[in-house]
Amino acid sequence: MTTDEKLNLFHEVGEEITTEEELKKLLESGEEIIAYDGFEPSGQIHIAQGILRAININKMTKAGIKFKMWVADWHAMANNKMGGDLDKIQTVGKYFIEVWKACGMDMDNVEFVWASDMVKNPDYWKLVIQVGRTNVLKRFIRTAEMMGRAESLDALTGANIIYSCMQVADIYMLNAKITQLGMDQRKVNMLAREIGPQLGFWKPVVVSHHMLMGLSKPPQGERVSIPEGVPDSAQSSSTGWDEGETGPATKLARTIQLKMSKSNPDSAIFMTDSSDDIARKINKAYCLEGDINENPILEYCKYIIFQSFNRLNIDKLIIERPEKFGGTISFKTYADLEKAFLNKELHPQDLKKAVTQSIDTLIQPVRKYFEENVEAKQLLQKVQSFQVTR
């Protein structure tokens, strides 16, 4: 695979890459490259954490990257997930891993590393302290979005500040040259780029993936649209998304506001949802006719279905309609689908039916796995019995 082919895969993953020049140099270095993503185990896993994460990781491993998946159980405890109960958090972490086994993640090139193992290393805590010494408190408070918290002293605990220092230290302890996390994590990743050289490390390349919208009607606020001709993977400067009160900074804040939430179960498809659950949630999902901005059904098409043709054993999305409504129509590319929807050549209800069928097909192997694998089934039952605190 050529460097350009590898870069193309990264562009399919990254809504923002900081920076492409550094990534290209890294890919051409010939060294083994480690990328990481991390997750706080909490509650049942939804489709963005499950299928979408597997899609993104598989593209990067296809480009020759070795991937470390960081099971951030201590971070989840610091962030009061599962009421701060570490035993419950670790049970959820094991359940997440079983989901990824069932939904097609490239397990041969993915290593799961637990924070609870890393914290036994005194060098880790030494680095956490060194990270904390690089900046004043205010700088770390600005990274609080990665915990899903407002940048307010009233909303933060001492553990939340330690969390920020831990997340920067994680990158270097994992020897990760690439961080591949969601757009909501970009502030802490930019902090890592800033202070890495100060501590004798490198500037990690930041590949920030898209945050899948929730299915509910978007909250009132500034709508987000991408200007014509600007690709999702458009590169920015290392600080560009933090500059000013509007523009990219507003888009980032809106992206975080729109992402799916476990506190609203109908806003997301979960990885063991029944066929009836999937149909009900998608049928009531927000999808205005002809509106392509902040449309979660179109997002499911773009980021999941059109990226899963191989697993669906199809080469186009087929939408069946009665002849009086135009008859069956098919789309080989998302761009063609979006154009038809924008021109009101495709009704939301017809699209929802096709999306329901495709998502149900992708979820089915996971449901079957958790029905037939005794250990996985027991893990799911335990997780379903836990009360999710956040």
C-alpha cells in the first residue's frame, strides 16, 4: 500500500488531522507505528462506540498501524462512571471487548491495555505529576470537555483535574505516535502536542474522528453545516479549533452537544438492541424532508452503512418503494443519496425503512454472539443490572 493510499484511509477516519505533514512523515518512516483510542467503560455500548469504532480502527490497521485500545477504567472511576465502582467499571470493560469481538474489529492488530495495570507502574504516576507541573490549573480546566463536563470550577472535582494529566501521560506510556479519539477529545490532545516536547517526548499526530449524532431532535442552538467544498477531513492548525468564540470553536461545541447520550436510550442504537427496538428508534428519529444538516439518519448512512457494504454483502443501498412513489431506487455512494434527499426525491420514511434493515443486519451477529456465548451473556446480564450514573 502506498503512502497516499494509507493517507486516504486516515482521511476516511479523521474529521480533522493535526497535522497531515507529520502523519505522512510518520507513515514514510518505516518504523512500527502505534495508535491508540481509549474508552471509559460505562453502561451498554451503543453503535458509535461499537460498529463505528470498529470501522475506524480497521481502516487504520489496514494502513499498517498497530492499535492499542486503552481500557480507561481508572479514568472512569475518576469521572464517577458507574458511581465510581471500579468492579462494575471493569465488568463493563470486559463486556465492551466482547462486543468488538462480535462486530468485526480486527482483533489480530488490536491490543487491549487496562489502566488498572498501568497504574501499578510508579513511572506512570511520575509522568502524571510532570504533566501537571507544565501548566496552570486554568489550562487543564479547558480540557474538561473530554469528560463530558462544562468548563466550570463548580462542575469539576480534584479527580477530574488528575484525569486530564493522566490522559496526556497515557499517550507516552503507550508509546502512541497517533491519538485516534473523537472530536470531543481534541483539546486534551492538543495539550499533549504542546507539552510533549517539553517533557522529552514527541508531538502525537491527532486524528479526530466524527462524533455520531443522537437520533433525537437536535437541541436549539447554532446549526452546524459544512461549507461546500470543505472535506470532513480538512486539516487545521494545531490550535485553529480553539480560536475565537465562533466558527470552528462553535462547531466543536455543537458537535459535543449533538452526540448521542446513554442517559437518553432512544437517542442511540445499542449493540444488543432487538429488531423491534431498532425499528422503533429509527422510525421516531429526527429526519426532516430535504434537510441534510444535523440529520441523524443521514449520518447513520454516511458513517456506518456506506462504510459496511462488505459486511452487508451489498454493493449499493437499495430502497424499496411502491411504484406510485417512484419504485425501488438504489445508491452506490453516499453523495448520490444525499443529493436525492436534498432534492426531495427520497422521502424520510422510505429512507428510514432501508436504514432499519441495514442496521438490524449489522447488529444481528452481536445479538447472536451474546445469546450463544455463555460468558458474554453473563457479562451482558450483569451490565444490564447496573444503574448508570452518568
